[in-house]
Amino acid sequence: MNEKMHLNITWLYPKEMSTYGDRGNILTLKKRCEWRGIEVNIDEVRLKDKPKENWTDLYFFGGGQDTAQTTVGEDLKEKKKFLQNEAQESKVFLGVCGGYQLFGLYYRDSSGQETEGLGILDIATRASNTRMMGNLVMEVDFLKDKMVGFENHSGETRLGQKAVALGKVLVGFGNNGQDKTEGAVQNNVYGCYLHGPVLPKNPTFADYLVKLALKRSYGEIELRFLNDSIELAAHETALQRAHKTR
Ligand code: GLN
């Protein structure tokens, strides 16, 4: 491959939906590509902005408070058809917590107010009286790896028929604290409750998403090896800590 590869990322609502440091996922995707000579372009889509047409390889949607979710949910209505088409075109999406919830059919907050989601994941979320907070560890079969992070949500998410769980909870609550599922996957749409942010401490998942997002333009590629000793040390520390504290 002679031409310089590039990855176009659309970051949905960077101001309203990055309360828990999820912007670190954008930095991780950017650095892990640039370290390999892959150019990264980032388009920040805010309230009232229109996402670029025929441009995005990967969409990122971070977490936020219920109030921000309501505001963003209202704005999402204008973008819903476009983003549904993008998901049907098998573009890659990653949503974390509030962003994950708004990939689903709806998010019902503690007052009973329902915010319509994009419907690109067959999930539904209802606020509960439990704050599901703490270290979270799950087993992810298709990565042949564990994923670690920190969860902080009251929303209980349940999967419908079209979605499958991203992983099986080993430590923590996950989607709802009952069925031992965490996150969801449908087509190339991925969602989870892992803050931290999720990607720096889970380089296997970060590279998996990069490869998937590059596939449309470049086919199956192998990503150059990176020395992930620091990332894997952080992963291991988070794993140990989770097993100790829960
Ligand atoms: N407001 C949502 C909940 O509490 C999501 C919170 C978040 O994005 N961390 O479930």
C-alpha cells in the first residue's frame, strides 16, 4: 500500500457528551493511527451541525449527564435519518454510556421523561434507583481478551433480538447489574459503559475498531505492531484493582 491511509472520525457532541473524559478515546484513535503513519481527520459535530456526507469512517459518541442527553436527544432527531443510513452502510460507531444509550431506541430518565435514540442498536435504557459505579471487567470473546474500565450510570440497558452483548461481566454491573451482559453490538455499531476512557487501557479493542473502520476504504489490513507496554501495564493494574475492590 503506497498511498498514505487516512481515517476520518466524526465526534458527536464533543462539548455536551464528554463529561467523563471520553475525549481520551479520540486521542487514542488519533495517536494509534499516527504512530503507524495513518493520517487522521476529526470533524466535531455540535448542536445544529450537519455531519459531513460520504466522509466518515468512524463515529464517536461519549457520555454525559441526563440533562445533556435530553438536549442532545432533541438535536439528534435532525440527524437521525442520516446516521441510521450511515449505520446501515456499516460505518463504525462507538458509543460510551450516554452516547451508547442514545444509539438505542430510547433513554427514560428518573423523571420518566423519554429521550428518543437513533435506533441503530436494538437496546432500551431506563434509569434505575441504583447508581452503578465502580471498576468494570468483562470478557470479550471476539477479542479473545478482557476489557477494563470504570462505569458510572443509573441507566439499566436491556438488549433486544437484533443486538448481541459486547461482553460478559466478570466484575461490576455492566448493562443492568442482572443479566451479566455489558455493552452491545449490532452490524458495526458498538456501545459500552466503560469510561476510563475505554480505549487507552484496551488497545486490542482500539486497534480492532481502527482496522474495521479502515476496511471500507482499504480492505483487510494488518496494523503495524506498537509497543503497548504502558497501555498493557495500565490494563493489568485496572484488572487487579477491579478484582480487589468489588
Ligand atoms: N445519564 C446516563 C445514566 O446515568 C448516562 C451517564 C453517563 O454517560 N455516564 O445512566
